Amino acid sequence: MFLKRLTMKGFKSFADATTLEFEQGVTAVVGPNGSGKSNVVDAVAWVLGAQSARALRSGKMEDVIFAGTANRPALGRAEVTLTLDNADGRLPIDGAEVTISRTLFRNGDSEYAINGTTCRLLDIQELLSDSGVGRQQHMIIGQGQLDSVLNSRSEDRRAVIEEAAGVLKHRRRKERAERRLGQTQENLERLGDLVREVRRQMRPLERQAAAARNFADVDSELRNVRRALYSDRLRVFETRRGELDAVLRTSDGQGRELRSELVRLDAQASAAAAEVASRREEHLASTLGQLQGLAERVRGTLGLINERRRSVRATLEASADENVVANLEADAAKLAADLLELTTVEAELAPQRAEIETARTSLGEAEDQFEATWGDAAAGQPEASLARVQEQAEIVQRSVDTARQALGRVNARRSIATSRAEEVRAARETAVNSRGEAERAVTEATVAHGHATVQEREAEERLRVVESALRELTDTAARTQARAEALARALEEFSGAGGRSIIGELEGVLGAFLDLVEVEPGWEKAVESAAGASLGAVVVDGRTSAHAALSALRRDGGAGLILPAVAATGERPSAPAGCESLRSRVSVRPGTSDDVVRVLDALFARAFVARDWESGIDVALSNPDLIVVTADGDRFAATGWRVASGRAVVTRSSVEDAHVVARAAADDVEPATEAALKARTANNEARTAVRESLNTLTKAEATLDRWTKEGARLEAELSTVEALVMSSSTEAAEATEALGELEFELSTLLEQLPSLELAVSESSQRAAWADEARVTLEAHRVQVANLLSEVGKREAELGERRRLIESRQSDVERRLAGHAAERAEATERRQSLEFELQSLDRLEVIVRQAGDDVHLNQEALESTYREQLEASRAGAEQLEALRRERTVTEARLTELGDTGRKAEIEHAELAIKVTTLHDSIRRDIEIEPEELGLVAAPELPEGVTLEHRLVELETRINALGPINPLALEELTALESRYQELDGQVADVRHARRELQEVVRALDEEIMTTFSSAMADVNEHFSSLIAMLFPGGQGRLMLTDAEDLLNTGVEIEVRPMGRNVRRVSLLSGGERSLAALAFLFAVFRSRPSPFYMMDEVEAALDDVNLQRFLSLVADFRDEAQLLMVTHQKRTMESADALYGVTMVPGASSKVVSQRVKRTNES
């Protein structure tokens, strides 16, 4: 894989699209200062994801966009496209070429793309991570970066090696794992805090829940008692309402019956009055006279029949006489005598006829007088008019009563509805006010909850930051304290080995060796290897003191090591080649006796430090009288060779420094602990405030919901009640109008009653007088009728007798005239007479039956006449009785109306009580009254009523005080939360163990990979130093070999013939060569596909430049190199040249030239 193509457009000085084609080998970019050739390197770094504007030699990222010139305006975006040849498949993507592009707009927006597909920077970094092109871009060396390699921290140099070795991906994985581990630790601590907080919250909630359960039990019993009590009251009210309904129905039924009875009585009274009046108009006397006349005629007819019978019989008897003519003449004489006698009798009747005419005239005059005086007594019929008016008045009165009752019921309903409407309006006003207060409470609670939530988040964030800082400080304090204690124990071990406890108080004893010296950092292992057991020795000021100390040790049977302060004998050997004296790395502590200097000179005079263990062996073999050590603790001397001492030397200074650091760390922990405690307290208070605000908000929302529902219910009820008031008012107006009309009609009828009653009273008196006159008139009529009947009967008899006689006389005369024929017809006449006789017998029977009928009719009519007189008196009595019964019935109807009105009033009052009870049911039991039904009374102690139990339970409820209705739910939620948190704690701990295993595995991988890479880089660095610095030496050292995860990398370069301890003491060219040696050592150890260097050889002289170019030539076949240079010899060594120019006022332009090489060149 190598760079194949680079296209820049609008990037820095390249305003126009500029494309550079690259090939394998060395490509040099040349041009005058300011032409923009370094921008090519910046473009590659930028498109590969450089995020530091300083690394791109800019103040801010938008500076990479072409800023314009005097002749060209600024552009709005910068775009760079880099094409990589992927023929070897090194990149895990299909295709022989991979194109990476980056675009930056002036508004700050940035875009990345791979093969034209938009992607993230992370995608590009992951694509290139295994190809040797990392985020640190160690293969790109910009201007001035060479010196930074040497001046940078040892950790930064380690990062270069790690990136080249591919350790960074393990580092990122480890960082992610550690972040997750830290997050899990934070989560675990937070969960611990939550568990503790939940436990703390559960304790008062358990008490509240117990109180809530007690309240629930009491409230449940109270609700049951209320249900039973309300059900019983409702049942009583319903029963009473049913009774009242029955009373009202009975009253209405009885009222209808009584009104019907009144109508019946009025009808009967009217009929009785009419009957009495009609009876007064009947005249039975004439009929009775006619019947008497008929009876007389019957008697006369019977006499004629008897006379005819005798005549017929006589004729029959005479027909048997032979002297018929004589008989006929005798009959004729007798009949003439009878006619004469009959005329005399008729003349005697003339006075009687005159008397009858006089009587009839007198009767007519009496009748005329009666009609004139009493004719109008029955004509007006005031009783019928009075009965009719009274009946109408009663009907209207009943209608008035009914209208009044209806009006009373309507007014009662309107009054009840109006009162209920006022109550509902007041309740609605209360509900509206309460709802407004509830809305304000919800708003305030919402704001408070939001504020509390924000404060909780802020408190949690502060707590997290403070606890994180506390953990870091605590870990630091613990680590520094452990280190100080470990150093102190090690120092004590070293000091105790010298017998300090035995000889420490002797005169001339200066102290333990490690308490008197200081070792430069990084040289502890070398000092420990060189000094060996002397590190635990006790330093004395001379021979005498040493003798006394040894004597004390021998005397006490103790073991110890003594270092006497005596001057070293002989000359100090000079440092072998490639080595330096260890004595320079060890010094005397300030305030210590100068005798210790002699001890150090004697102890380390022949100790030298080699570059590494291989060179140390060579030095030791060449100088067997010297002690050769390495910084890693390797020791080579005549007494033996040893690799790695195992531990570093511990001095009093290092122990004191460690204690100072530990105390400082501990001092930092205390305020951090206080801050964490305050933050934890504030966090708990914030959580409590959130919970309380949430409870308040929940209660406020519940109250708002309750008042909203109550307001809606009251609004609906008010609409219903107002509609009822309106309809009741309309009904009342209509009933009032109807009542007014009925009352007007009743008053009109009542105004007619006095005159009618007076007329009836006068009519009754006149009727009595008329009855007396009628009786007298009837008696006169009877007298005239009797007289007329007798005279008529007599005249009838005489007339009939005259007719018979005359008929007989005619017959006799005819027979006498026809005597001759008489004989012939005698037989036939005889038969005729016998038939006539039979007919007369039958006629007699018929007449007698008619007479019997007339007699019976006469007797019946006389009885009827007597009964009529009795009936008139009885009718008057019945009429009076009907009037009295009507008065009683009317009183009963009035009493029944009063009872009905009382029942209606009680019914209306009961309706109000039922409505109030319904409201109580809805308020106290929170159900609709229809859902209550029949509820059995709960078991109560003997002698305790529901009312007493209700009062007792309400007293207990009040005694319980404020109750948290959500306590049980909150406790259940907290218990569930506790179990959930407990499970989460277990999960987090399990996750921590897994993450720790991952971290340990990654640490092993990092240490293994880094150790391998470090060894390779160190080896190549030594060889490259030998190449760039003939006769010189160089190596890479770990700052802490025991901590392979975090140790830094130090560079040591020692040119030939010079004892340079610090790289900073090298010249500029030497520093550049040392940095290049380090970088190329990294390149050679872990190759990258390409390398870019910007004027890295600028500080080299010709000799060193030649050495550098030789190094480049060695890399020509291994990797692609792109170099920005001013050096002619560098240009000559390149395979291709790109020249960058810039005309003043324009942008950068590029020209290219392929270099053809000959074998000679």
C-alpha cells in the first residue's frame, strides 16, 4: 500500500484543484519559501484526520480554507482527496484503490468520505489502524517536529512506539474498558448510595405505610359503615317516598272517587229536584174520573147485555107461541109504554145536567185561577238551574283545587330546584375557586418539581465530580501512603541489617548509609547493584568508631555491617569507553558530615555504568577490577555477573519525599471528603426535594382532577337544575294563568248561587202553597168527575135502553108487517137468536173482564195517586238528604286535599333529603347512588348503632393525623426498586469482574506487544546511532521497567569520544540525527506504508546529510517517502520531483519531474 494520488482544492494556498501523482520510492517536494510546499504535508495530515490546528500550523481550523489574495477572493470550503493504492489488500476494504476525502466549510461543518461514501472520522481511523497509519500520525514529521521528539515527555515517545506497534487499539479498548469500569464503579457507588437512600427512605415509609394500612382498614370499615348507613337511610327514604307516593295515589284516587260522588250526588239531586218538579205537574184526577166513567159504562153495558139476554130469551120463548101476532102486538104496546117511561126518566136528568154544567164552569174558573196564581211555580225550575250551577261550580272548584295543587307542586319543585340551583352555584363557585387554586398549586408544584429536578441533576453532577475527585485523591493518598510505608519498611530492612539498633547510640556513628545519601532518580537499581549489602551498613566517622561498633556487635551477638569514613587509597580509575562513573549519581544529603563523602568515594570509586548488559560484559571482561552495572540493575564484577537486581535502593530522602507526598495527598483527601459529604448531603436533600415535589405535584394533580370532575359534574347538574327551574317557572306561569281563569269562572258561578238559592227557597214555599191549592183543585175535579160520571152513566144507560127499545119496537113493527114471512123465517130466527144469546154470554164475559180491568186500574191509579203524594214528600226529603251527603262528601274532599298537600310537601322535603344523601354518597363513598344497592349492616358490638360506630370511626380517622395515601404504593415501589437495585448491584459487580478480566488481558497484551516492539526499536536505534554517529552509542531506556504499562521511554545518545549525559547537550545537527534515528528505528521495527518529512535535514551538514541520505536510501525499497526539502543533494536522491511555486497575488502551482537515474549516478 502506498500514496497514489493527492488532490487539493481550496486548501491553504492551493485555491485551484491541484493533483499530485505519487509512486513508490522517494518523492521530493521543492520550492521557494512561502510557495506552499509544506501545505502538501499538511494536506495529507489533514485528510487523515488531524484535529489540531496548531499541528497544521494554523490558529484555527477554518484557516486551512483559502483566505484569498489581492487578485482572488476567499473560498467557502477546503477539500482534500487522498487515494491509496490497495493492491496488496492491506486495507480491509474491497478495491485496488481507496479514496479518502475531507471537506471543511467556512461555517464549521466538516465531512469525511471513503470512496465517495460519507463516513465518520472514527471509520477512517479504524480503517487505517492496522496499516501502520495511526491517529498520532507518527509517519508524518512536520517542520520543527524533530526537536519535539527529543524534548517531549518520555510518555509521548512511548506513544510513538505504541502507535507503530499497533498498541493503541489495545489502549483504546483498555480505555473504553476502564471508562466502562469507571462508569461501573460510579454506577456501583451510585447504586450503593441509591440502596442506602432507598433503605433510608423505606424506614419512614414503612411507618407511613403502617399508618396508611391502619387508615385503609379504618377507612374501609368506615366506608362499609357509611355504605350500610347510607343504604339504610336511602332504603328508609325510598320506603317513605313509596308510602307518600301511595298516599298521593290514594288521595288522588279517593279525590277522584269523591269528586265522582259529588257529581253523582249533584246528578241525583238534580234528578230528584226535576222529579219533584215533574210530579207537581202531573194531574191524575182526570184519569181517575175517566176510569170511574169507564167503570159506570161497564156496569151499564152489563145491564144492557142482561136486558138483551132477557129479550132474546123472551123472543125464543115467544117464538114457540103459535100466536105470534098477538105476542107481537103485545110487545109493541109494552115497548111504547117503555119509551114513554124512558122519556119521563130522561126529563128527570135535566136538573142534574145543569148542575154538572155549573160545576164544570166552576172547575174551569178554579183551574184558571190556579194557573194564574201557581202556574209559574214549576215552569222556571229554579232547583234544576241551581243544581246545574252548583254542579258547574263544583266541577270548576275541583278544577281550581287541582290547579292549586298542581301549582303548589310546581312551586314546590321550583323552590326546591331554585334552592338546589343556589347550592349548586355556590358549590360550583367553590369548585371553580378550588380548581383555580389547584391549577396554581399544580403550576407551582410543576415549577418546584422542575427546579428540584434540575437541582438534583446539578447535585448528582457535582457529587459525581466530587466523588470522582475524592476517589482519585483517595487512591493517590492510599498509593502514596503505601509507597511511603513500603519505602520506609525497605529502608528499615536495609538499616536494620547494619546493626543500627545495637550501635546506633555509640559515639562516632553517623547513621545508616541510606539515611545519609541521595540517589538521582532512575539510578536506584544501579546503585543497589553496585553497593550490594553495603546499603544496609552503618556509617562511622573513623577507624576507632568502627572498632567500637564492631566490638558492640560482637559483644551483643548481633550482626551488622560497618562503613568507616576512611580515605580511599590508590588512584581512581577512569571510566571505560561507553561507561560513566556511578559516583556522580550518588550524593550526600544536605547537613550530613563530610566523612560520608569519603565513604561514597571509597564505595563507588570503581563502580561504572554501562550502556546495556552486553556492553557491560565486555567492559567487565576488559577491566576485571571494576564493578560494572546498568541502569536496569545488572551487575558485572570479579565476584560474579548478575542480571536485574530485583529492587531499587531506598534512601532516607526518598522515604521522606514519599511521606511528604503522602501527607500532601492525605491533606487533599480531607477537604475532598468534606466536599463529597456536603455534595452527598446536598444530593440526598435534592432527591428528597424531588420526591417531595413529585408527591406534592401528584397530590396537586389529583386534587385538580378531582375538582375538575366535580366542577364538570356540578356544571352538568346546574344545567339540569336550571332547566328544571325554567320548566317549573313555565309550568307555574301556565298553572297560574289556568288557575286565574278557573277562579274567575268559579267566582262567576258563585255569584249566581245566592239568587238561585233564593229562587229555590221561594220556589219551595210557592210549591207548598201550590200543592195545597192543587189538592183543593183536585178534590173539586174529583167531585165534578164523579158527578159527571154518574150523570153520564145514567144517560148512557137510558140512551142504550132507548136504543134497544126503539130497535125492538122497529123489529116488532116489521114483524107485524111481515107476519106472513115470520113463519117462514121462524126457524132461522130462532137459530139466530140462540147464536146471539151465545154472543151475549161471551160479550158479558169480555165486558166483565174489562170491568175488572177498569176496577183494577182504578184501584191502582188511586194507589198511585196516593203514592204520588207520598213520593213528592219523599223526593223532597231525598233531595235534602242528598244535599246533606254532598256537604259531608265535600268536607271529606277538602280534608283529603289537605292530606295530599301535606304529603306533597313531605315528598318535596324528602326529595331534598334524598338529593343531599346522594351528594353525601358521591362525596364519601365515591360511587353513584344507583350503584349502592342493598348493603348488609356490618357486624357491630352489642348495643352499638351504625351512627355511633360512624362517629367512633371518624374520630379514629381524625386521630390518625395526616396520612400519606401513596405510602403503600411508594413502599411497594421502593421495595421493588430495592430489589431491582440489588440485582443491578450484582449485575454491575459481575460486569466489573468481567471488565477487570478484560483489562488484565489487555494489559498483558499491551505489555507483551510493547516489550517486543521496545526491544526491536531499541535494537534498531542502537544500530542506527552507530550508523549515524560512527563510534557512538545510543540506546532507549524505560523510565520504570517494572511498570511496563505506563513507563516512558528515554533516549540516550553518546557520540564517540564524548561523555554526554543529556541529549539536550547535543548540537542541533546531532539532535536531529538522534531524533531521526529514533523515528527510523520505529519505522524499521514496525513499518508504515509511507512516510512524510518536512525539511527534517535542514540542520544537517554535508557529512550528516550524507549519512541521512544513506539511511533514506536504505528505506527506498521498504517504504514510500515524501520529503519537503531545500537541499540539493536530497533532491538528487529523489526518484521524482514536485516543484511548488506561487506568483504574487495568486495561489500555489505544482510542476513535476521524474528523475532518471544511471548506474554511474
